[in-house]
Amino acid sequence: MSRFHEYPHYDALGLAELVRSGDISPKELLAEARARLEAVDARFNAVVHLSDTLPNALIGGLDKTSVFCGVPFLVKDLMLPFKGMPLSNGTQAMKEYYPEQNSKMADRLTASGLITFGKTTTSELGASSLTKTVAFGETLNPWDVSKNAGGSSGGSSVVLATRVVPMAYASDGGGSIRLPASYCGIFGFKPSRGINQYEDMSKAWGGAVVSHAATRSVRDSAAYLDLVSGNIGEKYSATDPHPSSYLHAATREDRQLRIGVITDAPTQTDVHPHCRDAALHAANICEDFGHQVEPTAWNFEGRALMRAFLRIVMHYTHRDVQAIATLLDVRKADLAIELNTTFMSAAGSGISHEEVTQSLAVWEKASSQLSELHQQFDVILTPTVATPPLHSDALDPSAFEKLLMKVLLVTGLAKRSVNDKSLEMLIDKSLYQTPFTPIANMTGQPAMSVPLYWDEHGLPHGAHFMAKAGDDGTLLMLAHQLEREKPWADRLPIDIGG
């Protein structure tokens, strides 16, 4: 394999086959990944920690029959404990925290043959849709370094876009896989709630959060879903997948779908023309493939749903900040966390159990309403995001907003600051960028961002597809068809090359 030439053209399953056949060694693959990272990361700041001891140990104990045998892998630095590597969750407070043991999920990834050698950047506690922290700085977009990569899985998206690795662990609580995938021009899949059998996310943002992997290819995403759902057995084959597997669902014969197209934001906020164009371009492609495509409209009250989303995020941020303080054995007031996080936690402390229950009921109602829409359509197609890639400071509070937060914190009034009016303002301030992606998190549905459109400035804009809960196979089948007919994997930022 020629350095910097053949490597980026293989997906994870392809690299694993090379290792199994003896054409290349895991050490050579790891060296290639490290060399590619060294060549690009000074520009983009996508990785916060590298390990020598862990990957060497993993290579030493590698099972040559494993599905991702010897494939270099990077892990988002959020929630997932690996013994011997720090778990900062994007915070200054946890920068030096090292878990004492692996999580069940870490063991599953190791058993699959993945060679984890580092951690990627995330926003603090994964709460921002831009990857920028006090602890680690900003992660920049490889298509335009004046813009942010998006969040919160920004680092994992960048290492995919720059072909450092073919696959990287990520997570998604309101679009955190799909949003940076759209900004970075890669494929981003969010599975249905509850599929992952090795990582319990039921207590993360009320069940909104799921984990998956940013992947170079659709088949890698499907194989990873098989891995974490428990489908992969001893006879798992990438060339002849079992009929019950997600990989089989992705690569099966195409079938005609009914696709409903919506380009208006459910929040009644603006959608940039390029983002609308990306969705309409995808709709035209799907129609050319023989799918039934027609416009439709949201059948739920979008701003009420987003108010419910923000209440849940604030409530669980308070819980998470308290858990970190307990873990580190420090007073919550002494935690080295950002002002936004501190304020969100304080505001969340004032949200009652009754309000949490009511908010989750709003999610459930929207889920039921969308189920009715899915009786007409197999798939709903929208823009992934409502804006082109943003500057890193685009969502920063103003000087006045910072002062106001500090006053409310000092006076103790922050816990009484959450009401419908303040949430309406927050929707317009912070969710104008992401009015589409959180829907699938609240309803538990599978969703994906597919890179099919680049604007005249060379910036990517994802098309967002959502299916009914549990119908991940349909999305993967459609993604595989789009990938086959309109391939994107070899489209690289101009200054990266192969």
C-alpha cells in the first residue's frame, strides 16, 4: 500500500480485509493514520489526546477474525470511558481525569478489532452545536478554516473528512453526528433509540442521546450498527451478510420509497437558500431513481417541541454537572466549567419534575404525530441544518448576555429564569442553526445526513433523511443507493488531497 495514496480510498471493512489477508499489518495502518493526523491536525485541532500504550496493547491481542480487524480508530472525548485515556467531556475540570476501567462499550469496540489510539474534540458536555471549548480551543472546518467544523462530534467528523481514519466514534443528542457531517461533507447516521446493546444512553438528555460512528462508507455504518446491536457473530461476512443484519439491509436490492420533502423549519426560523437547495437537489436525485417524491408539511407545533427539548437539556445538564462535581469530589461552585454550562446547570436546577414529565409528554405527542406522517411517507427529507458552516464565535453570548448570566447566577435568580418567553428567545438565538436534527432525537427515529451538494464556494451541505422508529434498514438502503449512484467518498477538501 502506497503511503498517502491507497489508504484513504479504503473503508474500515476494506482495511480489515487487507489485514486478515496479510497484505498489510495493523502496525502499518496505525503508522499511516498517525502520519496523516500529524500532517493535518495543526490546522484543524481535531484530536485532544493520543496514546501509545493502548493501541500497542490492542494490536498485541488482536483477533484476526474480528470484523474491523486492525482498523485505526479514534473516539469522541465524551461519555465513553477507556482505561488509560483521559475522559474530559470537553471540560477543563476533567482534563486530567482517567477512568479506572473500560466501559462495556469500550470492550465491545476492542473485541471488534478496532485499534483505538486517541480522543477527538467535542463541545463542553456535548451541549453546543459548534466544537469550541475553553479547555481545547476550536475545531476548524477542513473545507474552510475560517469556519467551525460543527458539533458536538466536530473532531470525529474532521478526522473522517481528512481521511485520518475511516471510522470514528461519535454521539448525537440533537444532531451532534449529523450537523458536523453536513458541515464537513461526510456521511452521518443516527440510529434509532435503543439499538445499541452495549451503551446505556437512556439517562442522557431524557433518552435523546445515542452513540454511533462517523464512517467513510455506508456499509461501515451498517456493520458498526450490527456490532453494537449484537448482530455480529462468528460467521459475520461483509461480502455475504446475514439476511437479518443491517449490512444486508443496506446492500439489498433497491426498493421504491415514498419520500416527503419539507424545506421549512418547524421553528418558523429562516433556512439558508443553500441548505434548501441541498434538500431539493437530493429530492431530484431520489426522483430520478424512481422514488415517489412530493412536498409535505410538519404536522406538529415545532416551537413547543423545541421548548420541551431545551427544558430537558437544561435539566439534564444540571444533573451532569452535579455528577462531575461528585466524581471529582469538589464543590459544584468550584468546577472549572464554562459560563454557558454553569448558567445552563443553574437554570436547569429550577426545572421541576412536573415540567420534565410535561416536556417528555410533548416529545411523545410529536412522535405519535410523526408516526401518522410516516403512514404516508417512508422517509421525510429536509435540509440537515439551516445555515452554512458558521464561524466559531457565531453562538457566543454577547457581552450583555454574559453580564446578565453572571448577575442571575450571583443573585440565585438563574434557577427561576426558565419560562416560555426565555425559551422562545433561546430558540431564535441558538437553535436557528439546527431546527431539523433534534426532532429525531426526541422521537427516537433514525436519521442521516448525506453529502450530495456543494455550493459555489465549495462548501458542503447535507441532505437529511428521517424514517420511522426502528426502520434503520430503509435509511441504510437508501444511503447505499445514493452512495453508489452519486459517490462522495473521494471528494476531499482541496488542500488535503489523497
